Amino acid sequence: MPEKLFSGIFDSGASAVSGIGAGEFLVCIAAALAIGMLISLFCMWGENCSKSFLIALVLIPAIVSVVIIMVNGNIGTGVAVAGAFSLIRFRSVPGTAKEIAAIFLAMAAGIVTGMGYIGYAVLTVMFIGAMDMLLTKTRFGEKNVPARDKTLRITIPEDLDYAGVFDDLFEEYTTKCHLASVKTSNMGSLFKLTYNLTLKEADKEKEFIDKLRCRNGNLEISSSVQESKFGEL
């Protein structure tokens, strides 16, 4: 009787899924959960990740492992599973490239574990996790933005023509400047301008902003470290 609990109702024989017993199944799931926990710990190191994302990383390898065990060489079932997964969308806030890589690593670990290669799955996660820690520790790929490079956001009223209205001030206080974006606000009564610029002298930033305030009617102005990109991947 216990054996029948782990055999499909459409199986011709009394064996479990293509010869996989309940013991082996539980070992694979337990190993997948442990590997998912390891991936989650690697992602927590040096990063601020949400609780739901970390829990998902723990569960994804086990879920994928179950799917691979159930497919187990059945081509028709594999195609159906691939079609089902293609309909699933990640309904969340767009993640960073590193978070996407972590999800792919969790899925890969689940596939390898589901195929029975638990040792290879552990080695893969350990090696890639160690490389991730090394690259994070050495700040690989980070660029030092000079203090004079700024992103300036200026709010102006709709009756003020933004084309050239600040050109004389930009010429006086910056070495280079370009208008990155224009956005309307407050039912079109305001314009929000975003400039990427390089100041001639960093210590004259306040003087520069004060003159801009006189020009834009003392509306909101913000200055921040220059953004190298507006999206991330």
C-alpha cells in the first residue's frame, strides 16, 4: 500500500516515477532546499535584498527539482512544462541584473539536483557564490564619479521657455552640459528639466543654484551625483 502512494495513477507498473523512490525524492528535495539556502546567503552578503526575494531563492531550486524529477526523460511532458513556464511572468518590481542572475543560478541548481547530481549542484553554487563575493569585495566594475559631475533637476513654470533660458549660467559655471529629459507636471503647469553637467569649480555649486533660483521663480531645484544610466541591466 505505501508503495502505491508514490506511483502515478497512469503508471503501468508499481514503481515510482521512472524508478525514483520516495527516499531518493526526499533526498533531492532536501538537497535543493539546502542549496537554495546557500544561494540566499550568498545574495545577502553585501547586498540589501527583500525578504520575499530571499525566500524565493530558497524555494526555487526545490520547485524546479520536483519538475525535473517528474519529467525524467519524458519528452512530451518536458515540452508541456516548458510551455507552461513560458506563460509565467515575474510579477514584481523589476530586479537588478545581479538578482536576475541569482534566479537563474537557483533554477540551474534545481535542474542539476533534480537530475540527481547533487554534488555538482553544490560545487556550482559554491564556485559561483565565491566568485560573486570576490567581485563584490573588489568593487569590480564600479566607476568613481568626479565630484564636479552632477545631475541637476530644475522645475520651471510653463510660461518660461526652457530652450536657452539658462545658457548664460551654464556657460559661466559649467564646462559641459546637456539636457537629458523634459517632463511636464501639475497638469502641465510646470516643467521638470534634467541636466547632466560638469561644474568648473565644485565649491561654487551653491552660488550657481542661487542664480538658477532667481531665474526659475524660486521653484524646486535639486542637485545630485551624476547618473550614468537611468535603467539597470
